[in-house]
Amino acid sequence: MKRTALDPWIQETESLPHWNREVLEALQLHKLNSLLARAKARGGRYSGFPDRLSSLEQLRTLPFTTAEDLNAGKLLLTSQAQVSRIISGATSGTTGPAKRVFYTRQDLEHTVGFFAAGISEMLRPGECCLIAFPFTGPFGLGDLIARAVERLGGIPIPAGQWRTWAELSDLIARTRPAAYIGFPVTLLSLARIYPGDLPIGKALVSGDACPQGVMEALERALGGPLYPHYGSRECGLGGAVTCPAFEGMHLRENHILAEIINEQGDPLPVGAYGELVITTIGLEAMPLIRYRTGDFTRFLPPCPCGGVTRRIARVSRRSGTISMEDLDSALFSIPGLVDYRASLDKALELEALVLEEGLEKLLSGQAALCCPGIPIRIRTAPASGKNRPLYPGKRYIL
């Protein structure tokens, strides 16, 4: 089995003559201490932290950083002149103040390198790759992915995020992409409504949780492999990606120290589910120390591919009375469903786009599996090329 492409990318990026777990952890401790020294000298949010630790284990003695701290204006460790990109805005499904995360040119270059390593697992030179993420100008997410695709000799096809199904279908018919990068449900909906055989046979899915039911439906629709990816603006947009073993996602460990904690903030062993905490030792502009992501996962044992980097399992977000991931898994098991939008007040309201009539009872029964005792109201409409995805970004219940 081919080893994860992440390992040789880290070794080359960090100019490491040897590569094993001991070498990686020594690199991590060196970068962590460099970060602590910079933070101490700069002042601000981390000014009270020590400027050096003697081991990686001592990191857990430091306080946590939370989403509220991202708006304090005391986390930037470079000058404004060194900032090449700022991502600002509230994350889908949250009601708190907008997060502002800063990146230098080197931060963004490292992200392109990480993206290229992950995409290389599926994309071959000369192949077209449909990118269904927003293109917001230079160094935006879509642009960074396109640069990574070009670095591999591939041809990026910018689809953006808000085209109708007819526009997407026409773009695919003209360009015949072999691969896809984007939200998982967007691809599943497209596979179900596309007129003819979808040329896309492999996909790197990211930007949202990809529950097991959606993964299985996608794999059946594509007849090819799925490469789940985990990332966030706080971790530099790219955080972990799947290897050819298809068992979890390898972490970008030269730039990210990861912990899994319980509700009390205590560390959990390999295999135990908890909240993901990250320390971004590889970011220049706005590194975070022990940042509570609000995402939940677990560490996995060493990978069958033989890679050195640690792996995490599928990531989920726990919020609200009803899990959108559970709903997606249950509802998309129905082949006639193209997309739906959910809201919750006194009842669970579902607005569904369908390929056939008479699915209300089946949809209601599947939804009831996820929300026993909650009234369910369903409106269906025929799916057509005029429709757009019902969520422009992450899927969530209002």
C-alpha cells in the first residue's frame, strides 16, 4: 500500500534528512517553543504564557483559547503589512460574533502545499478537477485549491458555490472533470440530478461533515473513492486528509498539534471521542494555542499505510436538539431525494427537492428516526435544473 503523501511533503517542507515519529515530535517541540517565545515577546493574549516548555506533554497545562478570543485583536503576531489575507465572517450555523483570522504569504503557501499533497492521492496530471468552493479573489479558498491542482499538473475547473444544477451540469458536460473538490452533499445532489453518466469518478470532500450514510451513497453514485478532508480557517484551512488506506485522515502535524479532550478539558486516549483542540505551530500571522474547535473526533491507531503522522476519525459538530449529520444519513438513503433544508421551531420543518412524487411518508419515517417525539412537517417540490443547492455553505438546522 502506498504511504500517505503527507509524510514526504512534511519531510521535504521541513528539510528533514530522517523521518520517524521521534524526529517529528522533536520538530513539533522546537516549533512550539519558537511560537511561545514569539508570543511572549509580542504581548497580547498569550503574554502570560511561558516562553518555553520541556516537553509536548506540558502543553496541556496551558489555558484554552476559544472562539471568543478570535475577536479580541490580541492574537496577531506579525505586522499588518505582512498579512496577505484575512478571512472574516460568522461560520454557518453559529450566532456569535464574526471570526477574523489572518494569514501571511508563507501561511498561504504552506496551505497550497498541504492541499497539493492531499489532492495528489487522487488527481493525475492532465485531469480536470471541478472545484465547488467559493472563489473570492486571490488567496481565497477556491484560488488556493486551484493553485494546488495546477501544481500537480491538473486543470482546475472553478464552479464556485452558487450555480444552478443546470449550470453545473453544463459545465461538467463541457469540461468532463475526472475529480471533484467541494461539499459532499452538493456532489451527491449533482450525481442524482445530472442528465446522463457523471464523468466524476473520485472526490475530495470537505467544508462540511460527511456522515456515513452520505459517504456510502456517494461511493455508490461515483463508483470510485472518496477522500474526506478536515479543515477550518483556524487551522490554516487545511488540517487533515485521507490516504489510500481510506481509514481516517492524517493530520498536518508539522503545523498542527492536536489534542482530544473530554467535557472537563482532560486529555483522552487513542480511540476515545472528544473535542478536538489544536495548537497551530506552523502559522506565522495568527497562531493559536490550545484552541477549542468545537469539533468532535478521536485519534486512530497507526495507519496501515505506514505513515508517521497521526490520524483522526470523521469529524462531527455537536449542536442543537437534532443532529444534521444524522438527518443527512437517514434522509439521503432515499435515492429520490436531491436536497433538503431543515428548520426547527415547534416542529421539524423539511423543505425537500425530489425526483419523484409520493416521498413524503418515507421522508417523514426516516426523519423520525433522528428526532423521536418531535412533530415533522414536510413540503416537497420537483427538483429541476433551475434549482440551486439549498445550503450555500455548511448544512445546519436553524
